[in-house]
Amino acid sequence: MSCLAHLGEVYEHYDEIQQLGAEMLVVTFSPPDRIPQYVESHGWRFPVVADPGFEAYRAFDLPRGSWWQVAGPTAILGYLKLMLGGRLPHMHTKGDDVKQLGGDFVLDASGRLVYLYRSRESTDRPSVKDLLLAVSETASDTDHRTRPV
């Protein structure tokens, strides 16, 4: 699933995430001046930060994929499934690193990594169910202070 489609799917559960005492944080490699447009056009209420230098991607060991991982049969099938589900893939903007793979992480209130999902190709994302389970388990293990997802 493309990044924006995945964010849209997770965002549908944003209120639930917040009720569990958690917060979402999106890190993008897009330039900072593009963030307000993304946030406004999608109506997101969660924080989005720019990492055009890819520091967070390196810190979480998120690799750049090969062309096979971003445009091979598995990725194409993933994009077809998106389109059949009514979600159009997002076209990258000039200058975006189309080969950079993403990931999803859940940290507890102390900043300890409790859930890690590194995408294996461009449309590979964890299920929202798995993310909510990780957040829920983290919330039940701590007091309900706000923590990043």
C-alpha cells in the first residue's frame, strides 16, 4: 500500500489511537514546504515532520529499495489492489526519492521501541489491526501518557 493510502487507512482510526493515550507522528522525506499542502489536502490532525536528510530513516534502518522492490510485480500487484479498493496511488513529486522504503513504529512512553515494521517493498505496510494491537498493548502496560506511534 502506498504511503498516503496507508496513512489514510490509519487516520480512519486516529480517534481510537488518541483514546488509547497515543499520538501519531508522520516523518516524510518531502521538503518542509510541502507539508502544509499534504496536511490541508488530506485534513490530517496529526503532526507531520520533514526529514529531507533521511536522518530518521537511517536511525530506524529503513533502506532504499531496488527498482524491483518499488516497481516489480509485487509492487504493481499492490498498486492494482489499491486501485480496485478505490484508492488511487499518489504520484511522487519531482525530487522525491521513490526508492526510499518506509516503516511503522510504536514507541512506549519512555521512547522504547515496542513495535517495528520495515517495508520490504513500496506497497508493503502493516495492517491497521496490528498497529492498533501494538498501541493497545503499550497503553495497557503504562499509564496513559501521550506517546508517539
